[in-house]
Amino acid sequence: MLVQDIMDQSYPILYEDELATKARAVLRSQGLRVIPIVNDHKRLVGMISRGDAMTITSSISPIRARGIMSTPKFVATVDMDAFHAGREMIRLDEWYVPVVKSSQDYTYLGVLGLENFIAAFLKKSNVKLSKSLSEIMSTNLVTCSPEDEVDNVWRLMQERSFTGLPVVKKGKVVGMLAHKDLLESGAVFPSFEAKKGRFRAPSKISSIMKTFVISLRPTATIREAAELMLEKNIGRVPIVDEKERIIGVVDREDVVKALL
């Protein structure tokens, strides 16, 4: 299986001279986690993630896309072995990587995401899909509380390179927080985006978290988690015991790592 067999060839792009605020708007409106940045010749020059977009401190910022884009840690080519690409993505903790024509020709052709691997595996009869989530879930949990201040949680997510966290109260999951929620709410930058925001009380996680949480039991299978992630377009699923207490988390990376 090659990268070109499973990649998304219709993934949106932006040009490096377009406003960074447009990148933020596209990420918000289309629910994207990253967006590739190209030059006038459609050559890949960088990527903007939700985290990058949250560095923009004004809705009228003149900064261009190239001013906030990051250099991809890994760039796949269309003729690359997909399993090799997937293993590199896992090693580098990258859920999305851009795809170019070749290592010499950086003409942009699409994006390879972990969900592309998940969708491909679900089409096949893979015995690994029958494994229980208890075998792959992460139990070294980092969570936040509904009463935590958004700024503090955002700093934690930056420091630990997290894109989402379970929100827990008295051992039970009461919500989920993702970069998407922070980006849509604007809660991480009102304190310095406008004068009127400088004196507001700090926002609480409870004001922006998603309260509709779908959880699974540790006895559920990888297939169940994979199907749920694709159907609901979610990155992670909390794992709870019979008393609904959180005991683990399974994310897309855990699923792909188990299937590769």
C-alpha cells in the first residue's frame, strides 16, 4: 500500500501570502486540524496547525500565513510505502503530514492523516481490530477540571504537546477539551486581543468544553473505537470502568500504532 492509495487529495490549502487570520477562519469553519501552505507554484512551504493559529492575537492582524506557519517534521511522497509513512508519523507524534510529488519536487499533492490509515484498516479483515482497548489505552492520564482557568490549561497543553484533554470531576468525565474548542471560543487570547478583555475574569474550562462525551469500556474493541473516531470526527475516546470512572484514554495514534 502506497501513500497515494490512502491520502486525501482534496484537502484544502492556503497560499503563503494570504492573511494568517484567513487560515484561522478556515481551520474554524471547516473543522480542520492543520492546513498546508504553498507558494505561487503550488510548492509546499509549510503547515499551520490550530496551535499555530492561536498565536494570532487580533482578528485584524496583518500577518501573512508564512509568518505563523511551521516547517513540517515529516513530508511524505506519493510513492512512499504507507506503512513506513505511518510509523514515522507515530514516531514524530504527527497526526497529519503533507504529501508532495517527490523528495526533489515539493509540488503539493495532498495530506496523509491518521484517519486515512484507520479507514483503510477498517475495510480489511484485520485480526488486530478485535483486540480490546485495555491492551492499547494510555493509563498515565493528564486531565483538567471544569473549574480550571483556560489560560492555565492552554499553557499545559502547549508544554506537553497535547491537542485535547478529558475534563474530570470526582473521577468521572464531564467533558472533553480540544484545540478546536479553544480556537472556536477565542478564550485563550481575549486577555491580550482587545482592551476590553484585559479586565475580564479568567475563562473557565466549563465555559468552552464539550459536555456530550462518548466513552467506551476497556473491553470494547479497537474496531469500535476506530469506527467511533471516524463517525464522530473525534481524536480521542475516554475509557471508563463500570462506575463510569475514567481509567484510560485511546486516541487515533494508539489505534494506528496497534494496527501498523
